[in-house]
Amino acid sequence: MQLTGAEIVIECLKEQGVDTVFGYPGGTILNVYDELYKHSGEIKHILTSHEQGASHAADGYARATGKVGVCMATSGPGATNLVTGIATAYMDSIPIVAITANVGKPLLGRDSFQEVDIAGITMPITKHNFIVKDVEVLAETIRRAFYIASSGRPGPVLVDITKDVTANKTEYEYQRPEEVTRVKDTIQDEDIETAVRMIRRSEKPFIFVGGGAVLSGASKEVAELARKIQAPVCDSLMGKGAFPGEDILYTGMLGMHGTKASNFGVTHCDLLITIGARFSDRVTGNAARFARRAEILQIDIDPAEINKNVMVDSSIIGDVKEVLQILNQRVEEGKHESWLAEIEALKGKYPLKYEAERLTGPYVIEELYRVTKGEAIITTEVGQNQMWAAQFYKYKEPRTFITSGGLGTMGYGLGASLGAKMGRPEKIVVNVAGDGCFRMNMNEIATAARYNIPIIQLVLNNHVLGMVRQWQTLFYGGRYSATVLNDQVDFVKLAEAMGAVGMRVTKREEVASALEKAIALGRPVVIDCIIDSDDKVFPMVPAGAPIEEVFDAEDLEKKNS
């Protein structure tokens, strides 16, 4: 049948099983939005307050569901406002398809009104991108975009469509989406056998889990391997939930704000099994001194990650779930009671601690964990709020901790919480923010209120840019340049002005009741928690130092006394 380009866009979205799109209309994409209007019963469109919010919402939807997230924007500034969200998804390997419209083909390259080369701009931060100037190839391009976004190592794909293409007609026929198969043809038997031998001779194995384990759905296989070989498990920020945070083998996060048990354990292990992690600088610290007593086995879908940041002794290339299924069949059961006792002693000696007499960020997160029984989806912004949420909430399953890891995008979490809640409406969704991050995209509270998306926005309000201030305190002689936010912004009034519920918490005993009330209301709620400006995230490793040089507040007091 003959359809316009705009109709083909919608039909292709329906082919791919898309049920929700996040976006903001404008002149060049009006034909597509007109068709969205006609199909509103099949595809729900969420009008965000800003295009960046739409890109983060698509990202949060993808992380929470495992499906491809979709966002849309018009040409020029509409398209460029998606860039930060696209880059965020790219750094964390998140599958989203961003659909933009551009000026008509005859106007390209003429500095036309709201014309920008968005394909050129996003080339370094997309897995692939397209500009469609012919309606004949539109359907094929959109289908290919979804396949590329979700296959192999996932990532964002941009499809830019000239306005005339959305109006022109061509023949369209429904096609069933191409099946995305797992990468396993790269798994070499000799690599598996090498891994089996490394595990067999290890007396102090340690498993380090990254975001690839979450993306591949390999949590069951990770747990099976850990229990079979009796190895403790740590994770990266992106690996949260791939191994249960309540498990006795779990030692906490690794790296700059990782636990002492994880940092010391990895330093002293004789085999580090790295699963779907890319050895970020925030994990390794001084890469030359990282896990230097250990053989390193790296399992990853992307061969480009092998020996990129840390030299490894052996590797297995392929989908993490597929690799672990084979490895678990071949590896022998191991007994490492003395090693596990050593790690358990580290956990007992160096627990995560915070000041117990007053309201602090860690206390709020622990109460959030208790009230939600660890069953919520937690999205975060970036900085101290992010680290506390990673440290003090125990994630039982994958896709329940949603955060910007690689790019570290302030303003990410609120949009992501909207996407997560739309994708998994049965879950309690809480966005943890600092006041600095919340300011960046707090206009999305209006979006939540417009659609009555019942997310809870938790603001750990210290009236400063907390993580930057922490660095200024520790490494810049207390020179607080441009980090004080001690002004008159009232987040409770702001929430109410946008149509949400606002609450303020100033005492420890108020936290649980505020959270319980927010959950019961079933409406968008902002909880403004007032904490001290000089609260810090500990433990901490100085930038560029080896991870065994991790220190906490007590170490700092001893050093300065």
C-alpha cells in the first residue's frame, strides 16, 4: 500500500513493538506528529519539558525494560538538545533510536532556518546514524536502526529524515523485525579451556562484574559461577544488580568510591575474572598498579575493550551470558574457604559507615532501602547522591539501578525515572538527586505532573555542588570556587507550582514517614531532604592513585592529627 514517509515511520515503530515515545514537536517533524496523533491508542507519546529530558527518558526506558528506547525531536535546536542524552547512552551502551526531522532536501546546506547537520554532530557518539533523503529507503533505514541499536554491543542510533521525505509517498509492506541473535561465533574453545585452567589453579579468585552482565541478562550465570568456584564478587557502578547486593559473597563496589573490602580484595587476589566491564579509570585508579598480583581474565562482547585500559592475561570474546553458560558447564567446583574467610574479615573490619546522630545522605538511602524492601527502581543524578545510592541501597536484581556511568551526566536521573516508570509501571521508581543536579532538568517534574507519572524525586539538598566541594576540601585547600548554591530556591513550593506534591525533611525521624506517604499518594512527589554541606562520600581513592590507597574519614582524621 502507498503511505507517506510519516505514516511509514509510525508503521515501522509498530513493527518494532514500540509502545512509548518521548519527544518534543516542531516544524520539520510535524508530519510525523500528525500521524502520532492518529495512532495515539497504539503508541503513547510523552511530551517532555525539554528535548534532553526526552533523550534521558528513552534511555531510562531502555535500561529498565531491556527494549529499545525511542525519542523524537525537530530540526536545529530540537535535535541538538538530544545530544547530551545520546552521548550518555553511547558511553553506557544503551539501545535507543533518536528520530529527528531536518529541513527539506532542497534546503540542505543553505543555512536554512533551524538547519543543522545532526548526523555529523552525533557521528562520534552514536553506534551508527543515518540521514534519509529518499522515502524509498525510509522503512529499511528505520528497521536497520533498531537492529543496530539492539544487536551486539548495544548503543544509540540516530535517524534524521528530511521534511519532504515525511510527506512523500511510496509502497510499504509490513515486515517482521529481524531477530537479534546473541554473539557466540567469536567464542573460541581454546579461550574457554584457558579460562578453565586459570580458575582451576587459582587459590584466591575474585569476580568483577560490569554493565555488560546487566545488558546480556547474565545475572543467573554470574551467580552460578561465583557459587561454583567460591569467589567473592564486586561490581562497577554499571554492574549493580547483576549479582545480588544481599548475597554473602558480595563485597560492594570497586574503585574510587568502592569498599575497602573490594579494593583490598582485588589487590590481593590471584585471579580477577572480569565480566562485561571495561576497566574505567574510576574503577582501576592507577592502571599500572591495578590487580598487579593477579592473572586477569576478561570476558567481553567487544574485542576493542581487551587490553585497552588494562593488560590482561587471557580473554573470551562473546555475549557474556553465552560465554558463562559454556564456562559454567566446564569449570570444576572450587573450595576456597580460607580466601572467603579473609574477605569476610575485610568486610567486618571495614564496613561502610556514616555519622549516625543526624540526617545524612547515607541514612536517607538506607531508609529508602528499608521502606521499599529493596524492590524499587532507583535512578540517580551524578555526584555524591549517585555514590550514596550505589553504596547504601542493596540491589537484588539487574535493571533496578539506573545511572549515567560513563558520561556522568548531571540532570540525567529525572528524565530517566520517567522512562523507567513508563516502561515498568508496576515498580516504585525513585530518582535520587543532589540539589545541583535537580536544578538542571527539574522542569521534568511538570512532565510527571501532566501525565500523573508517580515518580518520587528525592533531593539530598546540601546547598552546594557536593562532590566538587568534597574535592575542593580535600585537594584544593578549601577554596570553594563556584560550588555554593545557598540561595532562596524552595523545592517544595517549586514542586507544588508544577503540579506535584512537595515535602521537606529536616530530621532523621521524618524520612520513613515521608517516603511511605509519597509511595501511598500515587502522584509525583518531591522530597527535599536538608543535609549538611560538608558531608562526604567515603571510602575514596585519590585520582590516579592505586585502589589500595583507599581511605575513609577515620584515616583522614589520623593523618591530620
